[in-house]
Amino acid sequence: MNSYDVIVIGGGLTGSVLSYELAKKKVKVLLLEKDASLNNATTSSYGGISYWGGTDKLTNQLCEEGINIYRNLREELSENIEFRELDLLFTIDPSQDVEKLIADYQKFYIKPEFLNIDESKQLEPLLNPNAISGCLKFPQGHVNPEKMILAYQKQFIKLGGKIEKELVTFIKNKHNKIEGIQTNKNIYFSPQVIISAGAFSKQLLENLGLNLPIYFSHAQLIKIPSSEIKLRTLVMPCTSKRLDTEKEITGEERISMWKNPNNEIHSDVLEAGAIQFLDGSFCLGQISQIITNIDTSINSKVSERRIREAIAKVLPSLSVLQGTWYNCQVAFSQEMPFQARKIEEIEGLSLFSGFTSPFVFVPPLARHFAHYLVENKDSIIEQLPSLR
Ligand SMILES: Cc1cc2nc3c(=O)[nH]c(=O)nc-3n(C[C@H](O)[C@H](O)[C@H](O)COP(=O)(O)OP(=O)(O)OC[C@H]3O[C@@H](n4cnc5c(N)ncnc54)[C@H](O)[C@@H]3O)c2cc1C
């Protein structure tokens, strides 16, 4: 009774979508999620689908496949996940070199359009014209993240999938071969286990003696209940500082810091961004800090003040709205914008985690990865460079 073809750990975006894609292929799947209530990186997210963001043949193809999946997802999942197409505005600070930014962003699959201050203000009236020297505009998709994972989970269950709200405490393996999972309540048997536990993926891998290039940051944001104010676009600053820091921090010389987790702040990036969901509520963000202790405590008062001060410059009317501060941990990986692969060291163990821009990449890659796991071949997964 407690035997499955595959066990997936983590009911966020990555685990929910992958479980559904496996169940579609008639695989008997158990999805294990530690939290009874939804409170993870996915539910803290803006839900932006950056299908413009491919930078090579592989990621361009995934962007194309990704947005096409979303355009048909309402029909496929029989649920309204509030998918829509809306503009993404990257605000340019007056101190930034506009020409250089435009040149830098030419590497993407879809090139941005530069909007001067008047054009930016016309598209997004909430912007403070004195705080910008223009914007880069990209076409972007958008969903309600919580509705999206719930819709995937609902269809997964309809296809025969099982979800248990239990904490995975141990991945059982014998002679480097997967046997199953131990949770705080049960033991489950399976020859295949997939780690999709977001920021906690690193810890689960380490418990098996595996040090793979997957890391996490601590993100902080403010959720604002429904308001009369209307934000028309997804607003973010025009900077790659967070992604640059993630790369830098995973460089060879820094790897040792992850071996001794502590509360030191190795990097701190504040990106003043905002999205309004269709129910009128907002998410204002975000601070991303690299602190190696996953359980570190963040000073919520200082964090909320910093986010509000940054938002006050760019979108002043949003900065004063009452809201609730949240923090979460977000996985990221080195070299690739995702890890979707079997782990060679332990037969039956796979990793599907560490995504940058997961909302665009997870749906197509979950489809490819499910195909790969079932058929033992897939044109996309086979192109991915090896993990080490
Ligand atoms: C403010 C903010 C805005 C963002 N905006 C965007 C955006 O616009 N577009 C975009 O693409 N991305 C965005 N992101 C990033 C994106 O939200 C995350 O990268 C993504 O949702 C991560 O999904 P996940 O499945 O890897 O992790 P999670 O959503 O964190 O899910 C992992 C799950 O695993 C469970 N778990 C962990 N350990 C165990 C265990 N031992 N046993 C059982 N369960 C376990 C956790 O409880 C959790 O539910 C944003 C992030 C933030 C913070």
C-alpha cells in the first residue's frame, strides 16, 4: 500500500508541476509536502512568466514551449489560474547608463523596448517620473502562483496521484540505490525519489553525503490586501545584481562558506518591485540575502522599512498601504538556470530544483523530465551539461 513508482519531495511549483506531468504518464506518484498550509517560495512569488529571457538555443526553446503551455493551461487544468499577458517594466535609475543597459539586454530571446519617462508614466501612471530615466519594457506572462500550484495538485489527484502532508526526514537508500522515504509519520517505498524541495533541497542532498551546486537565498517581501489603487504592469528595477551575486557567491572560493552555515550576511540585494494580482492584492518586494543558515532569523521591522523606503521612491502610492511582511527561502543553482537530472551517485535519485525564472521554465522542463524518466530519453534533458 505504501509503495509508489516515484516519490516527489516538495509541493511548491517544481514538485507540483512535475508530479502532475508524471501522473499524466500513468506513473504512480506520491507527493510529500511538509507544510499543511501553503507558505513557500512559490506562494511568496510575483508569478511573472519571463518568456523573453532565453539566452541560448535551449533556453529560447524552453521559453517558447513555456508560454505556449500557459496559453492552453486553463483548458488543460480546467481551472482559472489567472493567466494573462502583461507588460514587465524594468525601471532605470537616473544613475544608470541607459545606452549600456539597452546593449546588455540585447542578448535575450525577445529584445526590450526602451520607454522614455513620459512613455513609462503613460503606461504605468503609478511610477514616480523623478525616480527614473525611463524603462525597458518586455512582454511577460502572469499567473496567480497559489492558484497555479493548487490547480496542478488538483489535476494530479484526479489522475490518481497522492499527496501527503508529511515532513521527509530521511531518504532511504541501500548500496547507493534508492529504497524509499522516511517521514515524521510513515515509511514509503519507491525505487525513485525526486528532490523538489526548493531551498531545502540542499539539506536533503547533504544528508546523503552529496554536495551539489544548489544553494538558497533568504527573500523578504510585503503582501498587501486588495486595494482600489491599480497597478497596470509588473515593475522591477533594471539590474542583474541579484543574479550576479548568486553566481559570484557560488564561485570556487566561496564554496567553503556553505560547509559551515552561520548567520553572516554574504550579500544583500534590494530590488524595488511590485505586482498586483487580479483580486486587487499586491506583492511588494524584495530583499534577497545570502545567509547560509537556513533557519536564520530576519529582523522583520528593519526589512519592511527598507522595502517600503525603496518602493516609496519608485511607486510612492504603494509604499504606504498596510500589509504583512513575509520571508521565505529560494533555491538557485550554479551554471544552469535549473537542475533537472538524475544523480549519478545514487541510483533512482533525481533533482528537479534550483530554478532561476521557474515560472517560465518549470512547466516545459517538467514535461521533458517526466518523459525522460519514463522513456529514458529526451532531446532537451540529454542536452543539459553534467552536474559536476
Ligand atoms: C518576492 C519573490 C518574487 C518572485 N517572483 C518570481 C517571478 O515573477 N517569476 C519567477 O519565475 N520566479 C519568481 N520568484 C522565484 C520563485 O517564486 C521560486 O523560485 C519558486 O517558486 C520556487 O519553487 P520551488 O518548488 O523550488 O520551491 P518552494 O515553492 O519553496 O517549494 C518547496 C516545497 O518543498 C517543501 N519541503 C521542503 N523540505 C521538505 C521536506 N523535508 N519534506 C517535505 N516537504 C519539504 C516546502 O515546504 C515547500 O513547500 C520569486 C520569488 C520571490 C521570493
